[in-house]
Amino acid sequence: MQPLITERLTIRELTPEDAPFYLKLLNEQPFIDGIHDKGVRSLEQARQHLADGPIASYRVHGFGMYHLSLTRGGAPVGIAGLIKREELPWPDIGYAISEAYFGLGLATEACRAVMSYAREGLGLPVVVGVVSEHNLASRRVLQKLGLEADGSVELNSGERVVLYRNPSQPRQIPSDR
């Protein structure tokens, strides 16, 4: 993938060299509360998590989570991208922004770019969203992307999440109503 450039962000594939930032991001309390505690506590674990997760996903699916940095100055601010889960027939969009950059609209900006890349660059006809019911900020981002809540689905982890999909597309995912 060629880096995507938005008004404020550079979006590129994650590499093992991103492990220090990735470790910090995964251990911020908002990440743990809003997404999940991944149990990544060392640089080596962060490198392994990157290799087994996003980097492996690039090879297997042609997409994954991407590194977000400010175009001016290059400061890393988060991750955003596409995740292919066994329990869903389509990839879902996800993101995590470092707490220091909350409230600036960076998640929406990054996700819009990723959604455009999914459609135009990857030719994906459908991208959905899944989010914990209590994660109101992420739900708002999905709504800004034009996705609407459409029931819930249980992930393989056992977590029940709200399913978001584009209302103009036919229903592809069985969900609980």
C-alpha cells in the first residue's frame, strides 16, 4: 500500500519499528476500556503482536491496521484500518487514537481515508463496523462514516458488539435484533 495522505495525516502500513508507539497505545487506559486489554507489556510482545496481527493481515488479506501520524512533524497519533474476523463475512473498520490527540477529529479523518481506500484501492464492496455498546465516541465515528446500527453480533471472544453497516447495501450479516 502506498501511504495515504489526508489534510492532517499520513496513513501507512505498520512495521516492527513502530513497536514503541504501538506498546504505548495498547496500554493507554482509553484503549483498554474502549477496545480491549491485549496484554502486550513489552517491546518484544509489541513486535510479536504487530507481526502476528497487522503485518500478517497485509499478507493474508491485503489490508490491516495502519499507522497514523501527523503529516506535519510526523508525530504518531494512532492506528486505523480494516480487520477481517472469522465471524463476519466482510472486513470491519477500526481505529485507536492516542489519548493526547482525542477530540481533534483525527479518527474520522483517518477512517474516511481508509473507507475510500477499501472501496477504490481494494475493491471491497462492503465494510462494516463493530463497537462495544458503551463506546459512544466510536459509535459517533461510525455514524459520521454513514454507517448505521443494525443489531448486534457476538465475536469469537464472546463479546457482544453493536454491528454497523451501510444502510444502502443489502444485509449480509445475520445479527440479533
